[in-house]
Amino acid sequence: MEKTVSIIIPVLNESENIETALQAAAALGGLEIIVCDGGSSDGTVEKTQRWALDLDVSVIVIDADRGRGRQLAAGARIAKGDVLLFLHADNRLHETALRQMTLAGWPAWGGFHQHIDDSRWRFRSLEAGNFLRARLAGRVFGDQAMFVQRDLYDAVGGFAEVELMEDVMISSELRRHARPQILPGPITVDPRRWLHRGVMRQTWLNWQIQYAFAHGATPEDLRKRYG
């Protein structure tokens, strides 16, 4: 029996990116697309609805409490797919993503190899490091387009409804059941956060957050500390 897939996209003021993300998701064909808005004020919801209407694509838009974990959990609660695929609004799925999942035998969970949309070598190093983290440590981050079979998602209790670290928390639960599979993708990632802070500063910040979380800091503490 062929698997069905729900793509869940959390958004907050993503009017500049949402159409591109939706177009890439819709290109996979016939999938359920759910956009979970955390209170956008820049027209993201209206742009989503207009795009769906103009292209005659079915997109479910829901309001959710702000915070990526809360938004992802809200989308998952109404999703009907056998497989849940969680997509950041500034990421673009490859046109063969669904075929890759099929050929891989529908892994229990995993993500895709990244391509950060910048030609400089430092971004290739980031991609390699993120791949190794997912492969060796079994931690798939949100910008790798995490996917998980519905029954396994429910078995581990789904995403924690927090503002930060929801991907690390669910990865810890999921890898107790199976190792993640990282498919070729690529998932194309907008480099904006690295360009905003600088590659080294953003990478150092990511490491600080992960270290603090591993040593007992709560997601709420981390949000207050790092903004």
C-alpha cells in the first residue's frame, strides 16, 4: 500500500519565503500541505491563501500558539498522512524527495542532506558537519526536513510544545527506536541566519545552545538567554 505524506510548515512572518517553500512542496504532487501560523503580521497567511487559490492547490492553514514546537505539534495533530514531513519555510524540498523516501523503503524517520544556498566553501563545511552530526549522533535538526512515520511519531509523544530545541528533544526519543536515515536530498537551506550573524558566530551560538541544553538548561532559559 502506497504511503501518504503530510508536509507541515511552521511560519512566523515568512511572507518573503512561503511561496517558494509551498511551490517546492506542491511539486511533489498530491500531498497534504499544512501551514501553521504563529501570529504573523506581515501577510504570510494571506499570501499563502492567495497562492493556493491562484494555483488551485489545497493548503490547510491553521493558527497555533507561537513557538516552533507548538506549531509543529498543532500541525501534526490534524495531519492525515502515514508519514509526517516537517519543513521550515525558508527551506526547499528537492523534486525527488518523495521518490527518495520510496526507494529507501520508507525509513522510520530521518532527514535530508542539506545544501545551504551559498557558493562559499565554509557552507560546504557546515553541510558536512551537519550530516555527520545527524549520522553519528542521531540528531536531525529542523532545517534537514525531518520526516517520521506517523505511528512512531505518536509512540514517542510527538514534538514537545516548546520554543526551542524541539528537534533535539524528539530526535532523542526517536533514536531509541531506530537510527535516522539521511537521504541525499538535497534540502536547500536559506543562508540568512549565517549571513545575519556571520558563519562563525552563528555556529558558535548553536554549539553554546546545545551544550547548555545538554547540561540542564530548559528551552525557555535558552530562549531568554540567546533571543
